[in-house]
Amino acid sequence: MDSVALAVTDGMLQFELSVAHEVFGSAPAAVPGPWYELSVCGPGAVRFGRFALEPDHGLDGLADAGTVIVPGWADVDADPPSDLVDAVRAAHEAGARVVSLCTGAFVLAAAGLLDGWRATTHWAHTAELAARYPRVTVDPDVLYVDNGSVLTSAGKAAAMDLCLHLVRLDRGSSVANAVARRLVVPPHRDGGQAQFVTTPVPAPDNHPLAELFPWALSRLDQPLTVEDLARQARMSSRHLGRHFRSVTGTTPLQWLLAQRIRYAQELLETTGDSVDRIAEATGMGTATTLRRHFSRTVGVPPDTYRRTFRARTHGA
């Protein structure tokens, strides 16, 4: 999956294209070793909005990529170009992981890659996608949908969520977090439409909890309580709960648990520490407690997660 190709043609949306190029085109300084090999494939010089772009390769170059990304498609009322649709389908048949950002889902749907699958797109166009492609199960309430070899994202900023998800799958949580820090975005987002994102970290802002989050994240090994958080934030526990719900969409204790799980994932990926030691470092106390919460949240036990991650990275 280390080779990423952006599929472009006239009428693409520049924001989604730029997001993908920024994530996969340049590695953060904190990440050692080679980064993704990024190429841009198109039928020739293309225009999108006020911009013009000269691709590196023709659309047939998509078949050589490990991951193909289709940015947003501006005119969803028009059928996407047949040469683009054919090239995306051929890339998937050749074994590529195919990803759409925002309304790029219309290209994947036209290629038949979403038939029988769950998918999403910009909320303003989910009804149109469902009506035009009835074999696709369109979910308007998620940031992205991961079907393994075919992934789709909701609109605009959700393109960043899916790109970071891909980095997390390929390189692990610590690398995805490093990319997010470089781009000054949250590595995960929470909310009603973000049911696949299990570790909510709100974006930096001037909200009342802005100073509390880094304080708590630096003390995950300690048995923090709601009262501890409220005291640090200089507000009542009830007031704290209201702010937490407003900013993160969850409660203080649920947020703390999510951060402990996220940190446990990072330690399982990057260290050889025992589960007992990771339980202590993440404030879980015992390996039994960590295994219970980790399995319920992530879907597999810590030991299985570590083996799966190492098999994936060693085979990359």
C-alpha cells in the first residue's frame, strides 16, 4: 500500500485533492524511513476551479498503485467520465485499495465497486447517491466507511479523517498522530456521525476545556476521577460534564477511557512492554481490566492486536 495514486480529471474538488496530497505527499519530520510514493494520474492536463494540474501519468497508471484515491467530484448531476470510471475499476481488479473522498463516491458507484456495500458521501448528496445507485447502502451518519479494499468518506473535512485512518492502518496510531500534529488537526473525531472513531480528541480551540485535555493526557497512568478533572478545570463536576458533552460528545469518564485505549494501542504497536506494564502505564491498573476494556472497544484482545499490527507492518 506504499504507492498512492490520485485519480484526477476536470471538475475535481481542490480541497479533497489537496488534503490527500498533503497527507501522502510529505512525511512528518518525526517519522523515520521512507514515506508513501505519491503520483497523480489523469487523462492529461486538467482544470479544477481556478487551478490547473499536470498529472505524472495517464489514468492507466492507477493500475500500478497500491492505493487509488478519487477526490471529490464537483458535478454529481453529470455522469463521471467513462475513462476515469474504467481506470478506477481496472485498478481495483488489479488489487488496489480504492478510496473516495466526498463525492468521489459517485465515481466508485459508477464503477460498480460499491454494489452490495455500505458507503457514504457528503451529506448533501447521500439521497442522490442512494437514488441513482440502489444497490449501494448509503449511510449519511458516518465520517467514513471502511470495507477493506473499498473505502468512502463523507464531505470536506471528513476527507482528512479517512486519510488519517489509512495512515493508521498502514503505519499505526503513533505515525497517524504525528501526521495529525503536523497538520494541526485532531487524530480522531467523535460525534453522532463518527461511530467508527473510537478515540475522540477534540480540535484545538478556545473552548473552556482547552487546557484540561493536555493536562489529563499527560496523566493517563494516574487514577483520575471526574472530581480531579473538575478541580483542574476550576468548575463543578456538573458544569464539567456539560462542557465535555458539548465539546466531545461524550462524558469525562468515557473520554478518559477512550484516551487510555488509544495510548494502549500506541504502546502495543511501538514497545515490547507486557500487557501488565501497559495496563499500569495507561491507568487501567491490571491486565484483566485492560483486556476487558480493550476487547470491548477495539474488538480484539491486546495480544491479538499486537500480533496483527506487527504482521501488517513486517509484511509491508
